[in-house]
Amino acid sequence: MTAGRQAEGADADPAPARGPSPVAKLLSALFYGACSFLIVLVNKALLTTYRFPSPIFLGIGQMAATIMILYVSKLNKIIHFPDFDKKIPVKLFPLPLLYVGNHISGLSSTSKLSLPMFTVLRKFTIPLTLLLETIILGKHYSLNIIVSVFTIILGAFIAAGSDLAFNLEGYIFVFLNDIFTAANGVYTKQKMDPKELGKYGVLFYNACFMIIPTLIISVSTGDLQQATEFNEWKNVLFIIQFLLSCFLGHILRPKAVTVLKICDPDSVINSLEISPGP
């Protein structure tokens, strides 16, 4: 009898692995939203209050922070991702291009728009994400979610209705940022197979592949020269905020991937609702 029950137990299907609890999903989305909002405030202070003239250089700093932190973590066996091989660029494409486009357009739009209007226009990332997930990933969303998205956008427009300043360059950059953010999120979700690169491999190799081309762009446009000649590098408070921006830029990327991985559409929408950041 006992042997028979053991045999039945052996033949039975194992219990399905439980996914993250609703509380874990909510906390993950809230933490991502809080960090996103904080990095917007820090970037706004750097690019507007201090008038730091080099958003591309700031993006390079965030990429460098990602590379160093992930590589040191890998060496110390805190995280794992595969060593480089010639197939990795093919596996990642087009993520590196979307990654750097998201960086530059996000920082550029932050410096050119007021925070209320920037927040409003960033809301368009949400419907763009839903649209791209429907086209690329074949996902379908209920009418309730679609109505919720448009309610979020309408509410943001009402909240920023008193800010009618028009900045065409800022609007172009922020809409490009919406497109790059949505596409980057969808393609990251598509490519973060843990059996291949995993989320840390995607983040590490994205930054590695694009930091040199971005540095070349910074040199050729005079952005690097403006950064090195900036007169606030002796200001300790400015340096702290610059390093905080780089660190938060690194923190946000794996957190965004985690949110994409574990959260259902409602949780992702809620995190984006409180997250105006690039």
C-alpha cells in the first residue's frame, strides 16, 4: 500500500511553481515608480537648476555605472550572466539602439520641459506599450485596461492644464522618448530569456555595446567638451547629484525589467502612472 502510494506520488505532476504574490507585484511597481520619480527630480536639478549642458555625457555616466556595478557583481558571484560570444549582438538587436535612444531623448526632454508638462507627455508611453505588446508579443488587453489607460492620460492633461508653454524641441524629444521607452520595454521582455542572456546580461551588453558610439557622438557634437569645461565640478552638491543620477539610472533598469517580468498589465500601468521618469 505504501509503495503504491509512493509510486502514485512519483507519477503525479509536480505542483506548479507559485508566482509572485500580489503584494510583491505591487511593491515592485511602487519601488520602480518612486525611483523613476526621484531620478526625474535629480536630472531636472542637474540639467535645469545647475544648467549642466551635456545630457549625452550624463547618459554615458549612467551606462558606465551599469557596466561597472554589474561586472563587479558578476566577478563576486552576486549575479550571473554569460560571457561574451559573437552571437550576443544578434540576440540583442535592436535593443542597443533603443537603449541609447531612450537615454538621450529622455535626458534631453527633461531639460527642455517643465515637470508638469513632461509628466503629461510621458503618459503616452503607456498606450504605446500596449500597442507594441499587441503587435510584437501578440498580447490582448481587456476593455477595462484600455479605459484605465485613457483615464490616466486625461487626468494628467487636466492636472497640467495651466502649463501651456510651447516648446517644439522639447515635445519632439519627449515623444521620441515615449516611443523608445515603449519599444525598449517590449523588446526587453521578448529577449530576457533566463536560459540565454537573462535580465542582467541584457542590461550589461546593451550598455557595453552603446557606450563607445555614444561617447563618439558626445565628442563629435561638442557635448563632451562642454561637460569637461563645466564650472560646477568643484561643487560637492552637484557631484553628489550627478553620481546619484548615475546610480539611480543603474537601479532603474534591472528594476524595470523585473516589473516587466513579474507584473501583470494592471501593475505595470500603475507603476507607469506614478513614474514620469526616463
